[in-house]
Amino acid sequence: MKRFGGGLSKNNAPRIISAASQNITFNRRSLLIGGAQGAIGLLLAGRMAYIAVAENERYQTLSESNRVNLTLVPPRRGWIIDRNGKPIASNRADFRVDVIPDRLLDQDRTLDELALLLNLPDGELARIRSELKQARGFQPVEIASGLRWEDYAAVSVRLPDLPGVAPIQGFSRQYPIGAAVGHLVGYVGTASAEEYDAEPNPLLITPGFKIGKDGLEKQFEQELRGEPGARRVEVTARGRVVRDLDKRDDVPGDPVKLTIDSDLQHYAARRLGEESGSVIVMDCRNGDILCLASMPSFDPNSFSDGIGFDEYAMLREDDHVPLRNKSLLGLYPPGSTIKPMNCLAFLQAGIDPEETISCGGGTRVGNRFFRCHSNHGTVNMDKAIAQSCDTYFYKMAQRVGMDRVAAMMRDHGLGEEYDLPVPNQFYGTVPDPVWLERKYDRKWTRADTANSSIGQGYVLTNPLQLAVMTARIASGQKLVPNLLVSSRRKPLTAMQVDPEHLQVVRAGMRNVVHGAGTARRARLPVENVELAGKTGTAQVVSLSRGDGRNVPWKFRDHGLFVCFAPYDNPRYACSVVIEHGGGSGAAYPVARDVMTFLYDRQRALADLEAMEAQWGGTIEQRAARKFAAFQARNAGTAADSDDGTDETG
């Protein structure tokens, strides 16, 4: 037994620590520690049992997800084909590279690496940086598409050093005739943040997937989209693919078949050459739209591949407005092209077609003198149509009144918005006294009637309406334009017009081309096929600023021409509008050649190739040169600016 002086009992007696008490203390502490260890062991065992049994499925799934990568495979987009089954929009095998913004660790370094590997120009890099700023973190941003296998492989082998980069083997959209169908079919592109908010579908943010952005691509998005496939692959911890485990094929989208004849569409676009305008051809038997060309246009392949800043800037700054569909969104005074239709209103009001007026170069209406473009002498209805005598229409419209004329315009499709699968169409104006009072709060005057009778003043139409008007005159049927090949068509109804009146007007239109008319050079070089037509010149600015031809381009008159053929059994109706063409002389040669193509394709193509040689090549060749000149001009401007800065500094 030991005594310790330091320890005192309650009565100040020193505490005695014996071997027995030490054993008791040790045993007590051992028991406590052992109990604690046992409790911890039980907890750990319980936890292990819980994880192994209760959460087995969850952890197995997590483990599997680390090892197995499941991705959606974008579906192949449905084709858009023409009436003969030729592709207007198809798909091509494609190697492409995207980046996922929220997976990028060092954006600048990654873009520099990709620019080096893929030889990206500065304009492309500017586009990519801009899109990265606007994209949400999960939205893929296209770096490049249509890559060669060598470029694709060069990026793929560097993936461990390029987090956030996604090389993809898939399909991209292809438009075989390019700009010729730009306004018609639109284009596809990556879904924007707003589009994803409107439709939170994971497919929309899958790398490589694109949706319709404009035109028919947008209108038929759901039909063309298809069902995505899926791919399960085994990956390493760093994401490298080890092997494919499973794959589910995609379901391609449905095709959309148009009434368009793609060969005719391509020819019309090429024939417009350097002009800004529209060509529309309709089938007089059923209203099918065979051609809906608007030029200049954009190449939808450029938009689908990711258009660069420079190319978009060139399109935006072009005064010929290549981003606007002139066939549906261009509104023009129809000029004299509506005179045959106005004659139907005169005939319906009881005017004898043989009744004559005297044209001395114009007529006075109220206190204003309305000029005619010539001194036609004695004029009846046939001569008025053939030689486009304004004086005849000034006088007859005063007798008939604008209400009758306006009603006939509406019956022939002017001012009408057609039921077509297009994003937008402007339907113009058919003015009358009620419309004017509602719109401008003023009374209709005789001068307004005179202006409207020759397709000027408030009258506005788009080129498709002019084609519909011509097809209805040619067929006598109330044709409705069709853009889709469908087994369900509305039955045709006859126009509420006396067939004899129609024959008078058609004969006048025939004499425009085959008589002493204003478009004798529009005769078709095709045996036994006669063309009936009507010229039109739409004044752009006051005659006090020039004669409409020898003035700057934007002040020149619009040139118009409407026609149908064959005269004795109408099959095709056509309208041509040339913006600022200086008069109808710019329009009817185009219409003649387009109609010739329908009967003699080889001859029409031979003539066109000769013209294109003078214009500087095909649409693609001219566009490439124009783009190169635009880039060179911009580079020169930038260099001049840099020089100026240095000198100032």
C-alpha cells in the first residue's frame, strides 16, 4: 500500500490508492471504452447493412452512371422534297465539334486550341465567343461542322486535355440548290434559351441537334423532327469511351412533299441574275405553286453550318435585301398588270368592249391632269389592254366607280391572305371609299379612282397575289394556291364572271404579246404555244425626280409582268416582279424564259448559261466573289482605321 501526500480526503486525510482500486478503475474504463467501441461497431455494421440492403439500388445506379454514359442520339430530320420526289432539303453524314459551356474549365485556352486544330478564321472565333456569351451553360455551341475525318480525329484524340469539347458523328442539313430555296425552306439552327424555355425537351440541348428557325423548316418542325435514338457506352473516370454497350436507333422525321418543281425553282432563281425580285408559277388546273423564287437570297447551308459574322453582315447591309422573301413579304403597286381584271369590272357594269375613248396623252380629272404614257388616239377595250392606255382606264373607272373595281380585285385574290404553311405573308391593300375613311378619315375622290384604276395610289399587292389573279383570269376558276401535295383538295368553284367577258380580256392579253402590244418580245420560242400577258410599271418616286429609269437604282420604277400559256388552253400562270428594274422591260424577258423552260428545258438552259457567263458565273460563284470583296473591303477599312490611330498616337 502506498500513501500519497498530494491527495487529501474530505477530512484532509491523504487518499490511499491501492492495487485493488487501480484494478477497479482500469476495469471500469476498459468497460466504457469497450462499450463505446462496440456501439460504434454496431453503428457501422448497421450503416453497412443499410447501405448494402436498403440503398443497394441507389448506389448501384450511381456506380453504373460513373461507368456507363447514356446519351441521346439526335434523329435524322425528315426530307423536304419537290413534286417529283427530288430533295430540296436532305441530310448528309457529318463530323462536327461542339462545346458545352458549363464544362469548359479554361474557355480561352480551349478556343485557342480548337482554332489551331481546325484552322478557324477570326470571323468564326468572333461568332463562337458571341454565342458562348449568350448561351446558357448546358446549351451546346457549334464550333465547326462538315469537318474532314482528319480534323475530327485530331480533336478526338485531344479530348482529355479539352474538357467541355464534344466531337460528334451525325447528320447535318443540306440544301442541294442552296440560295434558290433560301426564302422558301428557311434554315435550321441550335435551339435558343427562349426556345428551350418554351419547350424544355432534353433533345433541344443535345449536341448536334437543330430545329427549324424559319420558313418551312420552322412550320413543319414537329413533322420533320423524328424520335431520338440513345447510346450506352462504357467510359473511364476521365470520360474516355471504352466500348459501346447498347444502342437504340433514331426514328427519322416524316418527309414533307411540296408542289414545287425544284428544277423550275432553280432555273427561275438563276434567271433573275443580279436583279432583286420574284418569280411565281402556278398550275392553272389546280392552283399548285410550281415556283416561288425570291432573289437575291441567302444560302440556307451557311445558316445551318453556323453563319459567320462577316457573311451575315454582308447580307444585312445589302440594299437588295437578301433576307426578305419578296414573293410573300414584298408589297408593290401592281401598275398596269391589273388592267385586264379592271376590264372585267367594266364589262360587268355594262360597258361595251367596242366602245371607244379618245386618248390625247391623258385626261383631266377634277383640277388635275392625269397623263398617259403615250398618245393612243381612238381606243377600245382590246387596244386599251394591249397598249396599256391609261386614259381609257381613267375614264372608264370614273363611270363604273371604285366600289365595283375593288370588288373585282378582291374576287381575284388581291388583298387576300392565303392558307399556306408559311411564317408570314403581307396581303397588301385594296382601297375603296370605306377603307380610306376608316384609315385616313377623309373622303374618296375621283383622283383616287383614277390612280387606283392603273394600279397606283393605295393599291398594293404581293407577287403571289398577282399570280393568283392571273391564274383565275386564265382558268375562270377560283383557284386557291397550294404548296403541299395532298390528296385532300378543296373542289374548285367557277368565278362569278361571264365567260364571254373572260374571253374578251384574255384576247386583249394575247395581243399584248402577239398583237400590237407592249411585250411583243415576250413571245415564246416554242411552236404552237402562244403566251398571253400584261406588262406593268410601278412608279417608285414622283416623275419630277426623273423618268423612272435614268436615276439611282433605288429610285427606279418597279418592272412587272403577268402571263399565262398556252393561250388557247391555259396550263401555267406566272408573275414576275423586278424591284427597281426601270419598267416592265426588265420583267417580261424573265417571264418568257421561265415559261420557255416549262416547254423546252434544254434550250432555256443553254440561253441561261450564256447569260450567266456575262454576269460572272452561277449564283454560288457570284456570291463567293461578292463575299471575298466584302471581306477585303472590311479588312482595308480596318487597316485604314489602325493606321489613323497610330498616326494620331
